[in-house]
Amino acid sequence: MVGDAAMAALAAATAKDVRFIRLGPGGAWWGISRQTNSLRLGYYEAAFDLCMARRWGDIQADFTARGIGKTSGAIKRHVNQIEAFFTLPKTT
């Protein structure tokens, strides 16, 4: 059941864009996400310092060098998801 405070926050929320977020394998992160009001990215392979510096090309090169992703297209999709997580505005 959703509490009054949560319902008020939802009623006041606005979004200019929406993204689907998978909360871990089989929704495994749902409980911790709900309890802590946080989201987990789940890309442990991506160096946090490169993400914070927005060095997406370096992350893509690192993924390619380490064989993370079966094709160049798959690697690019992974990097795009990481980039979106770090750069989309709070209105998303």
C-alpha cells in the first residue's frame, strides 16, 4: 500500500520523458530501491570515474577491449544506457 506522502509526491511529479528501468535480475533490487529511494545501475564493469567525467568513448573502448558485449552494437547500447543514467535531467 502506498502512503499519503508517497501519493502526494506522485501527484506533484511531472516528467518530460520516461525510461524503463529493470530493477535487477527478476526485480531483485526492488526492495532496496523502495526502502532507500534509490536506483542501482548494475553496470559494475564501467569505471565510476569515467562515468563521472562523461568519458563515454573511453568506456566503450574499455568494454570493447575486455569483450563486454557480443557485438559493437551491443556495446554501444550498454554505453548509451550508462550515459543516460548519468546525464538525463531529473525531469526524466
